[in-house]
Amino acid sequence: MPSQPPVIDLHTHSTCSDGTQSPADVVASAAAAGVTVLGLTDHDVIAGWAPAAAAGVERGITVVPGLELSTQAGGVSIHMLAYFVDPDHAELNALMATVRGHRDTRMQRTVELLAADGYPVDYDAIVDYVGQGVTLGRPHIADALVRTGTFGDRNAVFHEVLHGRSQYYVRHWAPEASDAVRIIQAAGGVAIMAHPFAHARGRTVSVSVIAELVEVGMAGLEVHHRDHDAE
């Protein structure tokens, strides 16, 4: 009988950023679902690589080391997936640390705005819950509001108060996408734009911007994503 084709998912998150399972549990769930090649791509952090790799050996699944960098072009957010980068690359690590710092500031300001209007959220309580070293994001605020019973689930929180047009939405600094591509390449990695046409997430960049990023070394686009239509 012919061998089964590989089942590949190159864009997943763990509790090292805004996922809901530990890196090892992400790998276990993927293996149970029949995935044979899995990319762990937490936001702006690589802390999950080692436990994911160990779980991959245990579960018989190939784990691709990656991350998802927060970048922008012309004020439009671009999430840049990076695979096989050198984890000790100084410039890349400095960039990730800077982005995480700005994410923390954004989180604090968002929580302040929500708390001022009576929503039961506290920044220190969120950090204590998720643990030190985790890349913080709006999903952690959403989870905190779900835990208090204010909303039923993450989707409800984003629909009501954390969407991009909300009065509680706070922007954060992100590097130019072209600079991020250069740094990813310098770290020996491959740069792929995540969900480039996911209009439900907010503004998306034009095809001309994508072409410009290809010129500086971006290697591909994520195609199969729940926010992409067939076209």
C-alpha cells in the first residue's frame, strides 16, 4: 500500500504566548489529530522549543522550530513567521525582547482602560496567572475576563471590547517588516508572512507591499488559514 502523505501544520501557539496548551501538550494534541510535522510559532519568543522537541521525539512527530514576529509596514500589522533561526542570534533576541517590552506596556494600558470602566481585570493578576516569561497579548486579557464570568469565551470578549476598533484597543510598537525579514535571514532562518489576507483581523497590506518584502528575502505566504476565503 502507498504511504500516507504527511499532515503538516506550521503555525501553532502554546502557553509560552497566547495558546491554551503547554508546548508538550500542543505536540501531543497534534499527534493525536494525525499531524506528522508541526511548527511551534509562539509570538516573539522561543521558550517552547525545547519541550516541544522532546515531546516530538516521544510522540514520533517532527517539530519545526519557529516563532511569529510582530512587525508592520505603513502602519499595518504584519505577523512574520520565522523558521529554523539560530536561537542564540543576538540581534534577533534583542528584537524579540524589545517587542515583548512594548507588548507589556500595551497590556498595562489596555487593562487600565478596561478597569476604569469597571471591568474586573488587573495586570499583576494576569501576569501571576500566566507566569513570568510569557509573551503577553490581548487573549490573556480575554481569558481573565472569562475567568471572572464577565464573558462566556475569548471570542465574545474580542467581539465586544478587544477588537481593533474598540475604545480599549491600544497599538504597540513593532519593527518594519523588511527589517524583520533581514534579521530572520541573518539568523539563518526563513521568513513567511502569516495570514496575509485575513481581513477579519483588521487592515491587510497590498500585494505591492508583499512584492517588496519578497524582494528583500521573504520566502512565502501562509495560505491555509481560517480567515482566508477560497480566492
